[in-house]
Amino acid sequence: MSVPPSPYPTLTPPLRVPRPLGTDAPATCEVPYFEPVRVRGGRYRPLRLLLHPGRALAAGLAITAAALVAAGPRAATDPPHAERPRGHPAAGQTARRHTPPVDMVTAPVRIADAATVRLLHPGDRVDVIAAGDPAAGGRARVIARGVRVTKLPEPVDAAAESGALVVLSVPRATAAGLVGASATARLGVTLC
């Protein structure tokens, strides 16, 4: 069975003949001559170590430290060539437990000496000291160590006689001790 020719002309793309390899690259150009690049002091390096013994000592210490770190700690009971997996405790050792972060709270504390509070700035670290009643034989004791000052509220003129307020960032357990001490003793601060 023959197919009748179509009345519409068919468009076929012209055939492209591939070019020989290498003819589509640009023409080569000549690279100009230039002097070779030389690194200064390469052949005098061992001589420099002899002239500067401090450099040789520093290089030796650095290599020794790197070797010690790579070797890692070894128990006295381990044989010299014993391999144990890294990251796991050896027999008889306990792994360190992850300690949870300390729960910090802000605690307003009234310091007995208002002039001392004027020396403080937010971000300072202070020790809070409770002064006991000397007539009752009370001694001064440290209530909180190295706590951070977060805020210094503006003093009220009437409250200047009774001290000044300081807002501290302390662990939750220490905050309870601060509140208890402020009810029974006069509090002071020292800068850390």
C-alpha cells in the first residue's frame, strides 16, 4: 500500500557536517619567557635553626606535644600495644555524667550601704556578705559568691537611709539563702 504525498511541504533541518577535531578551538598564542620564581631562604633553613636555637627548641616542643596528643592517655595497667576503643571508659573507670545547666533567677537584694551600690554597674560580679549582730556574737558569712549584677534600680530618696536595691542573677538555691539572710542580717557586697 502506498501513501499519497502530502500537499503540505515538510521542513527538515539542514544536515550539519561535523568539523574535524581541533578546528573549533581558538588559535594558540606564544607564552612570553619570564624568570623562574624562587623562594627565598629555602636552602639556608637548616642553617637558620643552628643560628637560632630557640626556634629549634620551639619546633621540637611542638612536635613532641603533637605526638603526645596523638598517642592519648594510657592507663598504667594497659599493655604497651593494647588497643581500646576511644571515647569509652576503660574497665574500672566511670564515665562523667552530664550536669544539667543551673537554673538562674533574678533576686532583688537590699544592700545596707547605699554608697557601695553606686560603685556597681550591670555586669559586675560580686560576693554578697551577711553581717551578723556583733552583740549576739554573729560573724560575717558569704551568702553568694561571684553572682552577676543585672540591674541597679533608681534609688528612692526616702529609701536611701535603709540602703539601696540591687538585682542579682543567682542560682535558684542561692536565692532562697539571700532572702532568708536579708530578713535577719545586714547585707554588703564586695567586687570580684
